[in-house]
Amino acid sequence: MRRGTMIAVAVIALGVSGVWAYQRVPSPVEEVVHWREIAWPFPRDGWPAGRAFRCDGTCAGAELYVRAKRGFCNCDSGVADDDEVDRVADIDLISPRFAAVAPGEEVSFNELRGRARRYDLDMSDGVGHAAIGVAVSRRCDLFVAAAQGRGEASGMQRAMLAFLETQEMRGWVLATLDGQ
Amino acid sequence: MFRCVLTAAGLVLFASSTFVHAQKQTIGAPPEASNMKLVGTNDLQARSAYQPTIHHQGDRWIAYIGHHGGTDDVPVPVNPMTGKEEPNGTSIVDVTDPAHPKYLRHLPGQEGKYESGGAQMVRVCDGKSLPKGDPNAVYMLRTFGSEAHEIWNVADPANPVLITRIAGLKDTHKSWWECDTGIAFLVSGAPDWRTRRMTQIYDFSDPAHPQKIRDFGLPGQEPGATGAVPTELHGPISTGPNGNRVFFGYGTNKGGILQIVDRDKLLNGPKEPTPDNLRYPEISRMPMSAFNGAHTTFPMLDMPVAEFAEDKDGKTRDIVMIVDEAILNECGEARQMVWFADVTTETRPMMISSYTVPEASGQFCQRGGRFGSHSSNESMAPVYYKKMAFIAFFNAGVRALDIRDPYHPREVGYFIPSITSATDKRCIPIEGGARCKVAIQTNNVETDDRGYIYIVDRANTGLHILELTGPARAAAGLPRN
């Protein structure tokens, strides 16, 4: 009986520690990515400025720009197609010369739905960059995110979406869509 | 002493009640007006309204009024004339006696809510004025939600007959139709273009047999383009073959552009939508502030300006009135207003003046709904053309401007209708929910050749027919009423 109890305790302890250890192991993205806030780098345009971040870690040098665009007209259909992403996702702020590399895909975060699309950017310094544009909507309002860097696009997209899902960003996204 | 206290308390009470009154409209309160008077009303079956077009056919005056889609609360309103639910479409109202408008027919539109349904836009031409039209017909061009343009014969306005349908679009909006040539500038979303709204030009001189002329837009919007996509079209206005200009307004409340286009080159130039071909008919383009869009670009060419009468040159000016559209409720954006551009030197257009309703004159940012401009009358009938302009200003009602000196436009009258039980609420998001208010949302305005002014409400309050009074009437050169 005592031996059985000890085995059971050992099994439970191992299990608990295993779960703890599993939870402590960061996902590949979290392990090496940190987005550090920087100043909004673009001149004033029709929409209020948003927030900008630079990546430290495996996507070092990549930058992310996010902001709300309140008063989007397609209140019911939302972000309906890839052309909409081309128009609204702020990729043109980074460079007016961009080309989509593939059809976009549906994305959702923070209960917002829309589309993401990858682009090649023709930068003024002649160095090619990859970019991801994301546009999601809530009723008549848009939230857009654009990331760009020299790294690989799919990793950058995972990192930006993971960042937008963090508690801090979730709260800010909803507040900015409320006009706060 | 006690009397002084009572007087002070009374003053405070009066001031606060006035303030509250100015902030909030209440059912049963009278309209707010200056130099404009209500003649008649119709509730338009409590449908959200966009473009009114008033047409003189035979000995009758008929108002054709486009509607947005339904609302969250009432997606498909009941037509009391049929007892059936009908998606918002086109209201047809006999306004021959403006004091007693008679609702003739509701023509259903596309099912859908707000801008995703309805039949917002409407223009009307007589068959006898079109080069190859049926002289006995009266043709109504309307949008059908976001998917089609339609032409109906409304010679019997109570019993319209469908003639033509151009479908397969991803959006539609504020079109223009030349009644003397039949050329129509349709605002569409052609499926392969990169923008929601661009121009599809058709020859509707024979409405039963429409001929496509070309697609048009700003370079970068065409199929296959890459890079930044220019601001989408809102609406064009053509001066016809004699004026040979089309004035395109791009944008709603942001990144507006006035584009001046040579009509002949547009219609007869190379039509393949390449960047060079799209640039070919353009005379000039005036970008506006990123804060403002161009909903309406209303040309008033060859205007005599009294101040310049003694000048050796430039006595008359070509003016375009540009009206932005406010989108967000309770002043959640930069002010959308009215601008006047001098385009006399066409390649160097210049903004010369502006107009807005003073916010403090009615605490309009606190009243609820949108505050700012939306659209102007577009009739070029002599009764008001180049003299008086009427601006729909959402919760500030309609504003009458004396524009005889476009360098110094001056408000001479206004009318803010009373709300009714049909007036829909307007909400803004607040933490964890929404806060709603009810206010007039005067969306569009048009005039007829008799001088009546027709305003319609986006928040379902219906149609109000107005006339000028007092100094505003004198400024327009109308006889005293």
C-alpha cells in the first residue's frame, strides 16, 4: 500500500512537473521574438497615426505598423477580397511600389476577421524587402497591420499575429477601434 | 435679495434648458429654421434615403428617391401600400402639389443592410430628349444595391417597367447621365479592377440597347496594376458635349481628388485601360488634404464675379464646388465641409474658399449622428444655378449658401427638420457597448425648376419640401412669397 501510494505520488509529481515544464517551454516564435515600440515613422495622412514596433530576435530588423481606420464603408461585407488588403493595409506607406506575391488568406484575431497578403517591396535604397499586410474589420471599422523586413515572410507573419494576440495588444486594438 | 436669487436661478435654468435643447432633438419640438420654410413632407415609408431627383413629366412633378438598404432593427420594412415586406429601393412620389406629396410606388431594391443593399442612386431622362429613345417613355436610371445598374420606363410613374439591366458588379454609387446625348458615367465596381468604385461609360442613347464605351479610373486602379491604389471614385458630373469637361470627385472623407477630364478624349480616345490611356484625357488633377474627400464636384463655369467686374482679365471664373462627406458619428473625424475651387486656368486649379456650419451654433458634435457635409443640389436649372447652393449637412440639416461671390460664400438660410418616431438612432462605441442618440441626418438635397428644395434623411425621417423666405429668397432673385 505504501509502495503503491509512493508510486502514485511519484506519477502525479512527474505529471505535474511535466505539464509545468511544457507550459514553460516557449513556442518557437515567443522564444526569440520581442517587439520593441518605436516612433511612428510616417508623415501625417488621413488616418490618425498608429503604433510602430521593431523586432528583436530571429526577425531582427523587421518592423510592424498597426492602426485603426474607423469609418470603413463595407459595414456588412468587411474585408471582402485581396484588392481590399492592397488598398487599405498601409503597405503603400512603406513603399508605393509593391506587388503581391500570392493570393491572400483569411485571418482572424481578437474576434476580428479579414485577410492577410504577402508582398515584395521595391524600396528606395534598391534592397528588396518582404511585407505582410493584414486588414480585419469590426462592423464599419478597420484594423490594419503591416510588417516589413528582409527576413522570411511566413515567420514574420506568425510573429506579428502572435504579437497582436498578446493581452496588451488585444486591449489596445479594441480601445483604438472604440476611438479611445 | 430673494428676488435677485430667484432671477439668477431662473437665468441659470433658462440657459441650461436652452443648452439641452440645442444638444438634443426631441419628438414634437418644432423644426429649427432661418429663411427657409416647410411646405410639405412624406415619410418615405421610414426608409433611409440617398439621392432625390425631381423630374417634370407632362403636367406633373415627380420625385424619384433612392434608398440605402435596411437597418439592423428593420432589415426589410413593410410597404404599407402592399402590406408586404420589401427591401429598400426607390420611392416614387408625386410632388406636383408640394404641400401634399402623394406616394405613388415603392420599387424594391437589393436586399441588404445600409450600403450593402437598396438602390441609392437615381437619374431621370425623357425619351424625347435622348437621341434614340422612345419619345413616349421617361427613363429612370438607378443602381440596384451593389450588383447592378437598371433602366426603367417610368412614363407611368406608378407602374415602372424594367428596360435594361447591367449586372455582375461588386459595387455601385453616384452616377451621371447626360439626357441630351444618352452618355452615362456609371460608378461601378468592375470585378477585375483594383478599386471598389470606378467609371464605366455607356451609351444609353437607346436605353433598350446599351452600348459599352469604356472603363475609366486613375492609373493604378486598372486590372493588373501593382503598388499603391489611388482613392476610389465617388461621382462624376459632365458638362456635356458643349462644355466638353467631366469633373470627377474621388474620395469620401479622406484623400480627395478633383480630376478634370476632356470629355471628347475620354469618349473617343484609346480605350484599353493602360496607365497611358487612362492619363490621356486628363487635363489636371487637384489633390485635396488627406483629411477631406470629394463626394460631389459641382461645376459652375463662366461665373461673373462682381468684385472682379472692373478688372481687365478674369471677370468671370470657372468654379467647382466640392463637397466632402462626413462618415463618423459625433465628430469622430476631421471636419467634412464645402470647398470652392477656381479652375479657370484648368491646369492650375486652386482652392479659393470654404464653408462649414459653425459647430457651436448648435452643439452639433453632441447632438448625435454625423455632423458635416454630405452633398449639394445638382440641378443646373436657372432658378438657383450659380446663385444659390444647398448643402446637406447631416444633423445640421440643409444650409442655403449665397454663392454669387464664390470667393466669399455666405450662409443665408437653414432648415433642420424635427425628428419623428421613425427617426433611427445613431450610436458610437463606448467601453463595453454603445451609446446611441437620435438626430436628423439630412443626407441629400435637390431642387426643382420651380425653386422648391427637397431634402431627405438618412435616419429614416423621410422627405421635406422647403422654400426660401425673406432675405434668402431675395438673394436668389425669387419673387416675394
